[in-house]
Amino acid sequence: MASGGSKSVAFILLIVNVILYFIVTAVAAWAVNHGIQRARETASVLQIPARIFPIYLPVGNMATGFFVIFSLIAGVVGMATSLTGLNHVAKWDAPNLHTAAATSLLTWSLTLLAMGLACKEIELGWTDSHLRTLEVITIVVTATQLFCTGAIHAGVEEIARRHRSLIGRV
């Protein structure tokens, strides 16, 4: 009975994560494109160490480049693992749940790194509205990915417990 509850929770959270990771990917891709188009004229007035830095974005502070790149990576990986996780959770057997558990943990790690950079960017201050949106959604998707990872791991535990009880009967 418990596996049905964690299965439905994991399925709903995976759908929410696909949507949130798509938004993260879209906003981070916009920021990278905007940075590529405007970096030459903006970075030309900076001092020499910052001018040769390849990840300078004119729309935020000095942490923005790292934050946007890691958000883009976390968004793409998160979208892919959430879509494949929907398939794995729908099947709800041991090999598929172990795969979903491993990939959700990896995705949460990358998202946690992007969230840490979002917190650093918030600490440094001054960002425009697009980057504030990316910061907030990155923080929210970190929490939903944590809950989704927990629900999938609860399903793995339920499957393992059921498997141990079947082996004990034999």
C-alpha cells in the first residue's frame, strides 16, 4: 500500500520537475544568448582579469556567469532525468526504480550546486528580473527534486522489503 502512495507522489513531482526544469533551461539559455550578444562591448571597459574572463554576463554580477552555466546544465540534465524517471516510475520494479533513484540523486546534486551559486548571486546583489526569476525557480526546483528523490528512494525501500520477504518465504 505504501508503494502506491510514493508512486503517485513521485509521478506528480516528476511532472512538476519537468515543467520547472524547462523554465530553468529556457531562462538560462536566454541569459547565455544575451551574454554572448552583449559581452564584447560590456567587457571591454573592465579591468584586465575580468575582461579575459569568458563567462562574463552583462545582466548581473560576477557570480552570474557561473550561476547561469550551472543552471543550464542542471536544467538540461533535470529535464532528461525527469522524463526518463516518468517511464521508470510508471514501471515501478526494482531495476527501473534503482535507475530512477540514482539519476534523481545526480540531478539533485547538480541542482544543489546551481542553488548554491544562486544564493551567492543573491548575496552579491544587483540582478535584473530575469535572473531573479531564475534564482527563485532554481531554489524551488531544488526542493521539489529533493522530495522527488525521497519518494523514489521510499519506493526502492518498499520494493527491497517486498523482495526480502519473498526470499524469506522460500
